[in-house]
Amino acid sequence: MKSSALKLLAQKAKKRLSTAGQNYPKNESEKTTKAYLSLASYRVVASKQTIEEDPLFDKVKKLMEKGDTFSPLSELTDYEVFNKLDSADKEKYILDISKRYNKIREYFATEPIS
């Protein structure tokens, strides 16, 4: 009897895990996504924003016109935001800036700087 009760509990737990996230209404999950994106205000969503609309675009353009710099990421970093982050978020922030910087540089490699 104990094994069948345990088996029943395990089956219920498995069903809850397999259907996790499906019980939330669609609007609720959208609100969660919007709230997450508002916290990461410097993240560029590629499907909704072009390279020219990236807040770093003008900064990278100035850096490229000036020539090679010793540390472009340090010049692109917003230290007011950066200093408030914990170490894991600082790493994500720097990786995000470096990805965006590389995309913008690739853009300028194909398009002339005007």
C-alpha cells in the first residue's frame, strides 16, 4: 500500500513538472517578459531594433573615426549601471557590450562611415 501511494505521488509530481508553465495565461507570461526586458534596458532585441537604433551606435562610430583605442569596452561601459551590478551581471553586461560592439564594427566594415 505504501508503494502505491508513493507511486501515485510521484506520478502527480511528474505531471506537475511536465505541465509547468502551461497553466499561466498568455498575458501573464508577456508581462513577465516585458518586466525582464525593462530591467535590462541596455539589451538590444535584434528583432525589434536595427543596428542604427542601438544606443552604442554613435559611440562606436566616434571610436572608429578616432582610430583604434586601447580599450573600447571600457569607453562604451556606462559605469553608473555597471557599478550597481553583482559580479555575474557585470560579466553578462560586458559580454553584451562586446557582442553589440562587434556587430556594429561588422556593419561599418560593409557600410562606409558617414
